[in-house]
Amino acid sequence: MSIAIETRGLTKRFGGLVALDSVNLQAAAGETLGIIGVNGAGKTTLMNCICGLYRPDGGDVFISGERVTGQPPHVVAHKGIGRTFQVPRVFRKMSLIDNLLVPVLDHHASDAELTERAEGMLARMQLIDLRHNYAEELSGGQQKLLEMARMLMPDPPIVMLDEPFAGVHPVLCKFMIERIEEMSGAGKAVLLISHDLTSIYRLSTRVVALNQGKIIAEGGVGDIRDNPAVIEAYLGT
Amino acid sequence: MTASSRAQDSADRIYFTLVALIGGALMIYFASVPVLGLNVAFHFYLMLWITMASAFNVSSGFSGYLPFGYVAFYGIGAFTTAILVKKAAFPVFLALPFSGVAGLVLALLFAPTLRLSGIYFGIVSLALAGICRLVITNMPEEITGGSFGLQLGSRAHPVQSFYVMMAVMVVALGTILWLSRSRLGKALRATRDDADAAEMMGVNVPRVRLYGWMLAAFFPAVCGGVEAWYTNVVDTETAFNTLITAKTVIYAVAGGLGTVTGPILGAVAMVWLDELIWRQFPLLNLLILGVATVALVLFLPRGIVGSILRRKPQWRRFVP
Amino acid sequence: MELLILNGIVNGLIVGGVYALVGVSLTLLYGVLRVVNFAHGEFVIAGSFFAYVLFTSLNVPPLLALPVAAVAFFAAGWGLYYVLIPRLSRSDDPELMSFLMFYGVSITAAALMLLLFEADSRSIDYSFTPISVQVGPIYVSTARLVALTITVAISAALALFLFRTLPGKALRAAIMNPEAIQIVGVDIVRLSAFAFALATALAGVTGVLVALVFPAFNAFSGTEYTIIAFIVVVLGGLGNPVGALLAGVIFGLAEQMATVFLPQAMAQIVGFAILVGTIFLRPSGLLGTSARK
């Protein structure tokens, strides 16, 4: 199994605050890496550094063995990585179909092919009837599904999901879990941030726990669940 | 063929029928103005404003900027044509494309401002237009005519320049129609809605913004050139008049930013209104423009077309 | 040459004081309401015309016109707020819409002044005795010195208000965090109306001072002052009243010194150049917050 994505010594500071402190992690194709930690632990910052939104102050990011540290986000995206956001960032005044077409605008396929693929994606997410609506007309949960579909359009080998279940009702959660299982089943490397420990433990092959920018534990689901450092970080003493 | 691609085909049919109807009506109407003896001047300026408002829409409605110094492109186009015709003995037809190029060059020069957020961009745009005006006013009189401006000589041909303006308008509208359906158009709108997210989805945001900006700069520059030819005179007061930006912005907003038909409708409605008011109350012209703007923002912020589409969102796919 | 420079410095301070006040009122407005008032220059010039009318028809000296203008413009600002602003905050894109709306207000205001006063330049022929005062080796017009004193007094009063009184502190708090201040129970609408009225009153008063300091003004001078206001606000940092005061003085000095050393044409560009330069090199201004898209 090849390493799809890797960070070495990744560090990010905001003024005096150290958001990420020398973080080393890796995920291979077909693996789902769960990332847990309390608010402010650095999880979203990690994703932002990986995809190029933030420039790290130290360390490196490797995608399929290639160093992408410091590259602008659109270059990193083309290396084969997609993501969703904690608070949905859909293109509000564009139709659902157009939202899905954005990541594949520079693909050589014809408009008709891409539109067909987008419609297929929307059908899988059960949003097909709303395909001509503006994204801002969707509910929060629907927007999260839209983001997932948008992320999958260019069929990236690496996907990052930032709190996909936050604020989503249980039936939709179950639906999302099935979609995520499909992703790793298809051979993608999945990075998954969530506070929903049940879902994390169900979906992840490995888990990494962050606290105050540092990795305090990593291993299989069983190791993490009973790890005293993790329990302390979540519950305090 | 799937059911939904059949539906898409019929939506496209309606869309393009509307395009043909509106485009055809515009072309036939304007083409016959000189022939039927209608007011050439009025219709010349109507075409000018339709073009200006539509081009402005590319940078505002499609891209999300408010260039309050938009007149800079118009002015540079006017002066380029005037200087080439008067000082370098260019035939007008050769000078006009150079005006367009001048607009593109200025856009490239101003490109660093595209990084700025809403307010800052607007203010800097205004300041840069001011700098342009001052620079040209202070250039040697042999080149730009100092405070008296330049006269193009007796090369004015009202009917010829009328039809050239019409050609410019048709090309502009055609380009903007293409843009609204094209991949560049989608990239622009995604950038407008959320630039960072667009970038993370693979859109080369700086490059896309630059292309949109250059497109939006080309047409007002050519308009400036054609108008210089039509009126036969160019000076910094009129070529860089802030009222040009004001009218462009207001006409575009009145129709509705973000659609192709919006600025056309807005320009037609407002120019017609302007003509009506001006005939009856020549002194109140500026006042009515100001009050109309405030009223528009308060009561019709999405413009005519925008407000209709808000009520009937299902019509969005059919309306160009 | 030294005389010229000294003159430049003194004039720079005087002019800078006026610019500072123009900037403070605009920055207060932006800070509390997040509204960019394109009509600000027109409000200032309206103040100048107000003093002009009071002087020419009622023989009211400009010094007396100051408090009258303050009250009149405060009331006008209060009313204008309730007519214009509430609908704005309910729209899709309040920032864009407020831009456009105040653009419209500026055109309306300029048009009204044009109708009332025509395009000629006006000035107030009020002279103090003595006409000028000797300050060191140079002579300064008394009117300008009086204006400077008043500017300093107003700035001090404003600083006192913002930092020592409860409504003033509420305003500063609203600038720092508009959401939080509502949570603690402040009626943000009334506070915003107050901020708008205060900013308008300041603009009107500044206009009276403009009439004292500058030789003439006309219906179109508004644009000039709007741009100056923006330069000062950007230089000082959006939403920062102290920054605006500082920046106004610095800009006034820069402008006057530029006319000493550079040809007239270049000097005009200095203002624009400072604005563009600041936004690119230090968008947070001397003391403010960030500007990136």
C-alpha cells in the first residue's frame, strides 16, 4: 500500500499561538485516518495547511511522494486532493450542477459528459431534483451533501472531510457514513475530522489524536479509545 | 438520451430563442434608425450605454468587483483614438482596435488591485482613475492637447460611427453571452461567491480574475474611441468624467447585475427616462439621477431582471 | 526657503486638523455601521454652504454657525439614518448596496447644492481683527489659527467623549464587536442612529471650518473631500478614530510640504499616490485591521 499523503514536522503559528507543532502523519490508499481532538486542537488548521490555504511555518506536505509545501491551493488541488468544510462553503449563487462543475472546469471532457457525470453524482446524493436551484436555497445538511458531491467530481485519490456530521440529523448521518465507506472502498485515502466519536471509530482504520497542535496519540481504534492521554485531553482531570 | 438531457435541450431551445428574439430585435431596430430618420444621437448613446453597462456587469455581476474608477478605461480609449488619428494620421478604423489594446494594457497595470477586498478595491479604483486623469492632463500639450483637448479634424461621420458603435455593441453582447455560458464564466462566478473555496477546488483564481478584468476593460476603451470619433473632440474633463462611471453603474444595477439581459434593460429604461426628464426639466437631470439611484437601492436592489428572477427562480435557466 | 518650509509646516498642521476631523467622522461611521459613506465630502461641503447662507443672509459669524451647524446636522443625520439604513441591513449584500446607495446620495447632494448655489465658487468674507498674526518669523491668517484652535478643541472633546463617557464607550465597543454589544443589551439601532447623526454633525461642523481655512468651495468640491476622507481613514486604519486624527495631520503635512517642493501638478497626485501606496504596502494603516479579498 502506497502512502498517498504525508506530513512531516508540519508547523503553523498565528502570532504567538502555535496551532500546529511538528505534526507527522500519513495515510495510505484505501485507509481512513480519523483525526480527533477538542476545539482549537489544530485539526482544521492541519487541513488548511495540507491543501495550501495556509503556508506552513515549518515542515512539509507530500502528496503521492511529491512535495507540495507552499504551493497555491489550485495547484495542490490538481495533485489529486479534495475536501469539504466544517461550515459549508458552497457557491451560493450558482446552481447545484454548476457547483459540481467547478472542480472539473479544466478537464478535457465535453460539457455534455461532465454535466452527465454531475447529474449522476447528484442522483447518488439524492439532490437531483434540486439540480437547477441555487446552492443557497439548500438546507445545511443538503449543502454538506453537495460539498461531498463536489469534492468527488474530479475523482481525487485523497479526500479530506472536516466535520461532515456536525449539525446533521441521524438519518442523513447514516447516509453520509455509507458514502464515506464507498470512498475508502474505492481505494481513496480518507482523512476524517469529527467530534462524533462513534462514527470515527466505525469508519477509521487508524486514528490520530491532536491536542494543542501536537499529536498525543495514534494507532488503531482500540488503542485510541482507551488511551489515557486522549481521555484526559477530552475530559480534563 | 436521458430524460434530463432532453429537458436541458428544451431549456436551451427557449434560451436561444430568447437570445435570437432579443438580439434580432435590437439589431433590426438599431440598423434602421438612420434609415427611418429617427434621432441618431439618442440611439448612438443608447447603444453606448448598453455596451458600457454590459461590460461593467462582467466585472461587477460576474466577478464581484465595484470598480468606481471604471471611466479610466473609457478615457484612455478616447485619448488613444484621438491621438492616433490627429497626431499619427491613423485612419479611425485602425485606431479603434488600438484603443481596445490600450484598455487591456491599463487593465494589466491595474491588475494588482484585484487582490483587494470590496471597499479597498472601490476606493483604489477611484484613486487610480484620478491619477490617470491628472497624468494625461499634465502631459505635454503637443501630445494630449493640454486643457483644451484634441480635435480629430473633420473626420466625423455620424452615420458611419453609428454603425461602428452598433457593431461594437453586438460584439460586446455576443462576447458576454458566450462568457455567461462558458467555463471561464463559471470559474468567475465561483470566485465571486467564494474565492478561497474556488481555489481549493482547483480554480486558478488570480488568472481567472485577470481574464474577467481584461474583458471588462476592453469594451469601454473601444466605446471611448468610437465616441471620440462621433463627437470629434476629446478632453480630460469629459473623457474622464466621473458621471460616466456613475451612469454605467446605475444603469447596470437598474437592470440587474449577473444576467446578460439585465444591463440591456437597465440601460434602455434609464436612458429613455433620462431623455424624457431632460426634455422637460433640464436642470433637474443630475438630481433625478441621484434620487433614482437611492430609490433603486432601497426598493429594487436586484434590478428589474434580478427582481423578476427572484420571484420566479425556475425561469433562471431560460433567461439569458 | 526656510520660511517656505515653516509656512508649509504651519499650514500643514492647520489643514491636517481639518482633514483629521473629516477622517474621524468617516471612520466612526464605518466602524459602527460598516457603511462606506461616499457622500461624506458632500456632507462636509453642505456644512460650508450652511455657514455661507447663515453669514450672507443672517449675518451670523462663522464661529456662531458652528454650534448651529452641529445641531442641525445632527438632526438631519438622525432622520437620514432612519430613512436610509434599516432597509439596507435586510438586503442580500449590505456592503455593496450601501456603497451604491451613498453613491446616489452623493450625486443627489451635489445636484441639490448645484441647484441652490449654481456652479460658482463661494467663500465667506469674514475677517477677524487682526487679519493675520505673527507666529515666529511667519504670518498666519487669524481665521486659520482660530480654525486650528477649534479643531483641537473638538478633537479633545471627541476623545473625551469616546473614552470617558458611557455612550462614547458604547460606540467604541460597537466598533470592536457589533454582535457582542447587542448580546449585552445595547439597542444597536439607536446606537447606530446616534453614530450616524454624530458623524453627520461632525461633517457639518468640519464644513464650517473648511470655509474658514480654505479660500473657496463649490458644489463639486465634495468629491475632493470624500477622497481626502478615504485617504485619511485608510492611512489611519478603518474604524480607528485615533488613527484618523493622526493620519489626518500627517496627510495634511505631506500635502502642504509637497506643494513646497513639487510642481503643482505633481502635488495633486501625492494624495492619490499615498492612498494607493498605503493600501498595497500597509493595508491595516498605521493602527488598524486587514484588507485582503
